[in-house]
Amino acid sequence: MFEHKKEPLLPRYKYVRRVARHGFLAFGIIFFSLAIGILGYHVLEGMSWIDATVNASMILGGMGPVNELRTNAGKLFASAYALFSGIVFLVAVGVLFAPVLHRFLHKFHMDRGER
């Protein structure tokens, strides 16, 4: 997917396009995960769409739930969604910063003369 360390650095315009693609992918991962949380809270806990959105957003952002959970199914979903959200956050950050870190390391190897 990325260029090998023996290849030259990617031109800036292609690099910016790569970063944008990874940004859109990270946004898609977050959006899809948010949709799972909204749907889960709406269906399992019977929350309105806006309350489900607030709860899913707060858990995905690491803040915790806003509304009190009433059903066992909702509580089980919230616990699973919280664990899932922690992993999703790490994956999205990794996807977002992968091209930046790769370019830094690639340039570092080129500066050391390892072409």
C-alpha cells in the first residue's frame, strides 16, 4: 500500500491525497460505529433518536452514558458498545496517522542514506 523504503518519497500532492483518503476512511469508521450505537440504544433501550445519538456519541467519545439505562438488554449493549468504542477509537487514530508516520519514517531512512 505504501512505498518501500528504497523507493523515493511520494510527491506532496499524492501524499496529501493519501492523507485525505485515510481521513475519509477514519471518518467512515467513526460514522459506522456511531450508527451502530444509535441503532442499539434506540431499539434495545427505547430511546428517542436524539437521546440515542447523544448516548452513542458520548460513549464513542469516551465520556460515558448520559441517560440512565432501564433494561438488561440495554445495559448489556452499553457495556459491549463501550468496549467496542475504545477499540474503534484506537483503530481510527491508527488509520488517520498511518500515512503521516510512514512518511516521517521513510524520510528518516532516506536521510540516513539507506536508499
